[in-house]
Amino acid sequence: MSAAGSVMPRVSAILRSRPFLTVAVVAAVWIVAGVTMRGFGAFGHLRYLVELAAVIGLVAAGQTFVVVAGGIDLSVAAIVTVSAVALPLLSLPGDPTGMSAVLATLALSTAIGLANGLGVAFLRVHPMIMTLAMATFLQGLLILIAGGTAISLDNPLVTWLGNARPAGIPVGILLWLAISAAVLVVMHATAFGARIFALGANPLAAALSGVPVNATTIAVYGISGFTAGLAGVLVLGMNGQGYVGIGDPYLLASIAAVVLGGTSILGGLGTYAGTMPGALLLVTITALITVVNASPGWRSILFGSLILGLLLLSGRESARR
Amino acid sequence: MSATTDTEGGRTIPLYWPVQANRNAGLGGLFVVVLLFAIAYGVLFPGLFTLSGFSKFTQSWFPLALVAMAQALLMLTGGISLAIGATVSLGAVIAATTMSGPLGVAGGSVVVALAGLGFGAATGLIVVKLRLPAIVVTLAGSFIVGGAALLILPRPGGAVPGWLSDLLAGNTPTAFVLLLAVALLWKLYLATPLGLGLYAAGDNPVGAYRSGVPVDAARIAAYAISGLLSTGAGLFVAAQTGSGDPVIGTAFTLNSIAAAVLGGIGFLGGQGTMRGAIAGSLLLSLMISVMFFLGFTPVAQYVAQGLIIIGAVALPQLRRLKR
């Protein structure tokens, strides 16, 4: 009796939660598209979709941290590009595995994220301005490094990361699952995670309650830089070459995935468990639009309209600010 | 909040200037920096003081000033738009496809204005009535508007009548006169009930609502006017280049936010003044011109622009912290 009484409300709470809603939408779209469209439901196609979602999911992992903490990171696309372009250049000749280049790239992208955090925390620059200015800055840097040319990849580790399929599952997906598990634990089962939510809900109250506001802020932007860098490495591995603009699609995608997953853009509320199906949903929408075979203009209109429609389902701000 | 709040017993005139001075407070530093950049620009490019040099500079500044106003208007109500750039593009392609056709310049301008007002009002309705976050709605909106621009003109082309290009972007300071006219219209708008409600809606929406301010209407009107200013900027850009380009406005999204924030407009609504936003856009445009004349490479321009924006935003904040 008591067991049933405590289980039932919990089940119904899960059924009504935003992450579950997003999963349900993805499942419904997959089933309908799988039945009505040839080839959509094939294992290879779905696996490809998840592989694409992994890149968005990685970028959106850091974005979720930042948004929950009450900020926003508009430099993720630039960081993805920087890491994809810089990695081939950072390779040491004496390292056959390519490990050192990957580590150097991740250190670089994390440093960029930390610099964002320092600006937001100590210079008190609004996150949107700080990260936009950082994106502008990086854009200049990229032209300096790469110019207009594509830089091809010669790194065994990154090639493996982008192409290997142990037991039929791409490494990218496994990497995404591992990072996701870590993100969920950090967000919902550590003191640091609790501080992020406190900071996003009410920075003043958080500071007065002893949350190290500056350190936490710097850390979330550092995490965002790290996951964007990781996504850059993965996308480089999948593409085989890095070029200026390779990361551009991931800015909108990361924010849309976060919001579609039910995380409040105002901060303090949300979970990465929603962002993950959010990323899948975005990739699925894009795939469906490609199938429709419309002109670029119509595709863009469809994409925007679908995101707007999905927002109505999941992104409502519950109360007037 | 406004110059017209106290008009009892004909005391409007004595009150007007103190209110204006109060609005200038906090912008002193910005005005000094703008002046320094203007002097630097004048030294580097003495042609600035001829009529055609002045005209050319104001023409490069004008569209940025319009989008800065469009963005500032929304930020004052507590909103924001990431669709400004796409809307500028939409205005440009509509101008380039309609004006040389049967509609003519007058008809084309009407279509451009209606498109801006219509898209802006639709965005405003969605944000305000459906209570969706503005940043995400306008991000999705930028895809819809950008797609519409691509449908109208898939690749750069179209044409704007030559006399219009000469009038707006020739050797006469038409753009500067237009900017003064827009600024004057803004002052008039602030005196209307919707204009008065603008600051109140951004500063304290609930309080404003309870005091009888038409909060929703003021915010929707702000989105509509913002759309109008953006497509207007697009029309001007089309006249400048003589043709339309479906992606020409992209950079304006970022620059409009940068100009508004440089001008002291706050993200939370209700803070800042339109004169600040216009000064911010002037600073940004002077900065780009000065760097161009100093022979900065595009790389150095990006890097310097990023650093200057951060510096300009951070310095007042740091000063406030010390106090």
C-alpha cells in the first residue's frame, strides 16, 4: 500500500517531466517516420542520426551547465572550429598515437572557456557580450591560423575516434554516453552541481549562502569550453579535415537542444537528461527536412517553424518574470 | 522616467533640461571616447570634413545606428532579438526585387515596411502572449526570416533604381538627415502611452501592469517597430550596394547587441537610453573606420574589436564595484 502510494506519484511525475516528454516526441517521430519513409528506420540510418546527435550533445553538455548557472555561451561554435582547426597543427612529430595533440587541443579549448568565465566573473561583463566578443576574437585568430584553406587530419587517435565502430557502435556515441553519465552525476549528485542550480536560480541568495560565485562561474564556462573542444575533436575525426566555419551549426543547435530539453533559458532549472533527447530531436528534424527535398529557403523556414512549434510544447516559461 | 511626467502649471520647460541631463549621466565616458575616436578619424582622414566625406561616413554608420536602435528598443522592454541580421537581409531582398518592378520605389518601400512590422509584430505576439523566451524565439525566427529572404532572392541580384541609390548613398548627407528624423520620431514615440509604457514594462512588468500600463501592447509594439527599423536598414543597405543579397545582414545581429551594450543599455530591461545606443553604434562604426585607415588587417580588426567591446563594457562595471 505504502509502496504503491510512493511509487505511483513518482511514475506520474516522470511521465509528466520535460525530459520524458522530449523522449516521447523523439520516439513518436522515429516510429511515424520509420513506418512511412523508406530507409528511415534502418539501423544504419538511426545509428548515423545518433552519431550526429553526439556532436550536438557534447556541445550542449557545456551549454546546459552554463544555462543552468544563469549564463549563456555564444562562443561554442567558435571553440568547436578552433579545436578542429588547431588540432592538426598541434601534432608533435614524435607522438605516433596523436594523444598529445588531443590533450593540447582540449587544454586550449578549456582555457578559452576559462577566459570567458574570468571575464564574466571578474570583469562583470554580461555573458552574452563576453562570449560574443570571444567568438569575434577567435574568428580573427582562426583567419590568422587557417586562412581559407581546409586543414587535413593526420592523427590516428582522432581518426579512430571519428570512424571506429567496436561492436557496431561508433566511438563517438560511446564517448557521448560516457560524458553524459559524468555530466548527470556532476549536475545532480555533487555539491558543485547543487551550487550551479543555486547560482542560476538566484545569484545573490547563492552568494549569501556561501556559494563561491566566481569560482563556480569560471568552472561552468571552463566545462563548456572543454565539451565544445571535445566536440570539435570528434567532428574533425568524422570529417577528416578542419576548416573555418566547421563549428557554425553548433551554436543554435546547442541552445535549441538545451531549451527543447526543458531547461529554462533564465537559469536555475533544468537537466542534461532533457538536453540529450533534445539533441536527438534536432538531428531528426534536420534529417526529415533533408528528405523533403525542398529548396534551402524552405528548409530554413521549416527548421525554424518546427523549433518554434516544439518550443510551444516544452519551452514555455511557466510564470511572468 | 520621461520629460512629460510633470507638466503641471507650465513647469515643463524648467523640468525638461534637468531630466535630459539626468539621462546623460553615466554616458559621459562614452561621449568622451566617441569624441576621441572622431578626432582620431578626422586626423587620419581629413576628407571627413568635406560634405561628401561626411556623407560617406554617415552612410556607413546609418544602418548600424538603425539596428542598434532596433535592438535597444527590445532590450529596454527586457527582450532581445537574434533575428535582426536576417530581418535586415529580408528588407534588402524585398527592396531589390520590388523597387525595379511594377510597384516602384514607393510601393516597394511600403512592402519593406509592412514586412518588418508584420514579422516584428508576429515575433512580439509569440514572445509576449505565448510567454516563450525571446532569445530562443528570435533564434528560430532568424531561420524563418532568413529562409524567406532566400526564397525571395536565392542568390545576390535584383536592383534598386539608380536615383534612389544616389539619393540615399550618394554625396549628400541624406542618411544623416534621416537619422535625425528617426531620432526625433523616437522622442515623439516616447511621449505616447505605448512609448511611456516601454521603460515601465522593462523595468518592472508586474508593477507596471498593476499601475494600468498596457505592458503587453507596449512590448508587442516594440517588437513591431524593431522589425520596421531592421527592414528599413535593409532597404538602405540595398540602396548602398545597388542590389539585394539574402545574407548581407548577418553581421548586424552581433553588432546591434554590441552597439546597444556599448551605449549602456542593460540586458534586464528598463536601463539605458536611446541616445546611448546611437552613440554606441557611432563608436563601433568609428572604430571600424579608424582601424581600416590605420591599415589593420582583418585579423587584427576582429581581435581589437573583441577586446575593445569587452573593455568598454567592463570598465564602468569595475568602477561601480570600486565605489
